[in-house]
Amino acid sequence: MTDDRFAATFRREYPRLVGLAHRVLGDRAEAEEAAQESLLALADHPVADRPDEEVRAWLSRVCANRSLNRLRTRARAAARVAAVGAAELRVVPDDPADLAAAGDERERVRAVLAGLPERQATALLLRHAGHPYAEIADALGVAVGSVGVLLARGERAFRRSWEETPR
Amino acid sequence: MSTCADSAALRAHLDHPDRALEAHFDDCPPCAGLLRAVAADAGTAGRALRLLDEGAVAATADAAARVEVALARAAAVRQPAAPPPAPAPRAWLRPLAAAAAVVGVALVAVVTPGGQHAVAQLLDAFRSERLAVVELDVDEPDLEALAALGTVDVGDLGEPRPVDDVAAGEALAGITAPALPSTPDEVLASPPGEARLTLRATATNGVPAELDGASLVVSVPGAVGALYTDEVGNPHRVIGRSGVLQVTAEGAALEDLRAFLLGRDELPASLRQQLEGLADWRHTLPIPVPADGPAWQTVDVGGREGVAFGDESGLGAAVVWQDGSGITGVAGAMPVSEALALAASL
């Protein structure tokens, strides 16, 4: 991938990827790291020489997966700390004033999302961020007809877990 | 429309309404009920996920400047100036992630029956006699979607479990462990078992009528793994062996089942192409490796062909090879040359 194309791709995709990662992580600095990691991974990947739409789909998947992995790692770290009696790890939100109102609910959504199979979580994340079926299919490497399968199963699992997760 | 829809079609209907399907609901209370359930799931998930919109990153006046700062940082990591500066945090993380992937690959290939089951179910190796790497450009194939093709019975298959010592592991696995260099800190083992995928033709899953009821039967070998831990108890080296993996077909030709599975869209196109390119597919066990994962090379391990993963950084390496008794592997936090020497000594 040439420097010019890398820079153009970076400028075009970075804001979108930060937004996607922020939905999952709720932390701007961490979202920026996830977006940068995804773009750096692209630079060394054969897909970098493919058309822009394929690059966009690949980046969507990689960024969503990396964000979900970070979320799961965070949850494991929090559980480990809690298990030894220390204070629970919490991520400082962008705006602390939000915490009282909606932050806890958002963390609950993220916890449920992190517990889903990766492909289902990615499908839900992309769909509810407004990506069309064709883009989700490209991102996940499945037929468009399979997107409904992933969404139906993901939403069923999400609802079940959501209703079981304490408020 | 007279055909009932499955939940996937109903979910797609919520986003892209289908008039024929809509008319069908008037005459089919079960479908109408299923649609309500699917809509309730989608509504609950949608309302919850919209909470994340409220906390979304807002467009700010400094957005363009932030992109340029991030781009400069990424460019520095991508192309370090000469002489090379101290590695940036990202540059440290990438080989570390690769090291973790190396260990994961070795464990999947050697001591994880679930992994072998999945590989065999997908890739239809008849009897593993050699190994071949296939690169995945997705994190994992869509096994869940493949499950819609029929029923999967994994019997008593499970993760390896701790046993008292190597002898107990060998007894459980029904194989002989490699000659170990020292007494391991922990031994894991799993018994041999059988898994079965039986295809069921339905109106929507694409299974042809001639394959309805046909089965892939996977004879999953026993496996035993020896773990060596560091001073804080984290495993840093593993040596393992499993028996020979075999797959047979019932109710259809193995080649037909393979052709059908490889034609499914659930498998990424690049993976299908690699699998279709395996000349001796009846005896070649593919080892899936992430395309952006660790470097790998084919190697000679005491006259047997194997695959080595990793580099000389010492962060992680693995060697896996097959001989007449099965698949053997070593992995750990060591340079790949050390892993090769260890493999050759077994």
C-alpha cells in the first residue's frame, strides 16, 4: 500500500472507525487506539490493494472485533480485580455528568454485547450503527442472505441476556 | 405466498418488507406469531443499542486536526526512521498478539478436540497424514450458520481436562505422549470421541434433497498435552500430541459432501479457494491461521514435514508436525529456532 493511499484511506475511514469503536468502548482514547490499530493492520494486509469498498468492509470487521476484544479484556480485568477484593475497574467516561443518567445503562448494553458470539455482536453493532445488509455481509464475509440469520440469532441472544442482566 | 418463512427471512422482512410475505401472515398464524417474536427481539436490541448513540463521539471543531495527529502517529509506527527509534506501544503489542496467536494455533491443532472437530467438520479431511496452513482473512468461519444445515452431535467431546500425570493422560487419550524433557507442571488430556454432522434439507437452507440425511462422521482422536509454567504459574511452554483424525461419510460420497460444504457462502471465498486447492485433500489436515497472524514456514522435523510459526523474538513460537501416530506440537515463549530444536529432540 502506497503512502498516499494509506494517508487517504486513513483520513477517510479514521473518523468512522473511531465512532464505531466508541460505541463499543465508550472511551474516546481507547476508541482512537482501536481505530489506529485497525488501520495499521490494514497497511500490512493483502486487502489493502483491493478496491475502497472492500477495504471499508475489512476495516469495519477488524475494528469491531478489536473493540469487542478490548471490551472483553476490560471485563475480565474488572472481574479479576473484583475477585481479589480491590475496587472495581471503571473506565472514566468522556463526560462524567453522563454517568449518573445513562452511563450505567450503556455499560450494561456493552456487557451484553461483549457476551455475544463475535460475529453476532459485529452484525448487531454494524446494523444498529446504520450499515446496510450488503456492507455487513461484506464485512463478515458472508452472503447477504446470511445477514438475517446473524441478526435474528444475535438479537434473540441479546434480548435473553439483556433481560437476565441485573440493572 | 404459501411457503413459511424462517426467523432469518422474518428478520430481513423487518428491514426490507416483502409484500408476498406480508400477505402470507394473514393466512398463517404461526408465521405471524414468529414475526412478533423476532420483532420483539429486534426491538429490544435496537432500543438498547440506541443508548450507545447517545454517547457517540460528537463531531468537534478539532476533528480534522485529531485525524492528522493520529495519521502522523500511525505513519511513524508504520515507517520508523533510521536509526530505528524505541518501539512505540503499538509496535510492542503487535508481536505480542502474534505470540498469543501462535500458542493458540498450536493448542487448537494438538490438544483441542473441539478445534479438531470444527476443522474436520468444515474441511472434510479424510485421514490426516500431513498438515497444510490455510490463511483466514476473517476471525473465524461461520460455524453457527453451518449448523443450520442440519444437526450436529458432538457426543461427549469436550475441552481437555487436567489429569494427575502423563501416564493418566495417556490412559485417558489412548495414545503415547512424546518423550518429555522433564516432568511437566500440569497435564491435560481428552479421550477419543466421535462427532457427527447430519444434513437436513429444508425449504430455506439450501441442502439438496439427495444429501438429506447424509452424515459426516468425525473420529476425533484422544490428545494429551504437557504444560510447563513460569514462576507465577502462567503456562509458557506446551508439548502435546493427538492421534490421527479421520472423517467418514454415511449416506453420500465424501467427495459430494465436501463439494457441497465448500460451495457454501458461509465460508469466506478466500478460504474456499485454498481448500479447493489442496491436491491431496483426503489426507491433508488444514491448519487455519489468521491472515494477519504470525509468520509461518514449512519445516523438516526429524524427516517429517511440519509447520513452524513465529520468529526469533522469543515472544512466541510453535512447531506442529504429523507422523504415523498422529499430530505432535510444541509451543511457547521462545525463539522459533529453539522450538524447532525442542521438536527435533522429541
